[in-house]
Amino acid sequence: IQKAQTNILPSSVSAGTHLRLLHAISLGRHCICNTKAVKDSPLKEACYVAESAEGMASLITELQYRPFGEEEIILRKHLLKETFNNQKNTATLTRCLW
């Protein structure tokens, strides 16, 4: 994942956060997925979305030599910090339970 210029992550189901998407966003560069992989996910902002094989192939070609920039890194860090923050989520769950 870390050495790949582009990670391709299609999904056949749209339920829940996909761990492979979370892993690729955390450690990888460009991520291409379909709508089902990012449905209702805040990680959608950090992904390129295509529905067909042709669309994904086009994005792969487009992203192959595009540098993975500082703006993208900052966006991902922000998304991960806000959404997948263990301390924040534990506090939220604790308030709900007690």
C-alpha cells in the first residue's frame, strides 16, 4: 500500500467503513474506489470515484504520474483525526451509555 502510486479499492457492498479503505487512506497515496466503497463515508473526500472498469482505468492513467501533494496529506490527517479518533469516540460512547 505504501509503495503503490494508486490503490484501487472497489466494493460490492456499501455497509460500514471498509478497513482496506481506511488502511489505504492512512498509509497510501491516491485511492480509487466505487460509490459503494465510500457511501456515507467521510473518507469519500480523499478518494477518486469511478463506477466502471473504463473509468477506473482512466483515473489510473491520470494519477500515475501525479504527485501526491501536501494538501492531500493534510486532508487525510484531518479526516482521520476527526472521524477515527479513539479518545473522542470513546468519550462519545461513554456519554451515550451513562
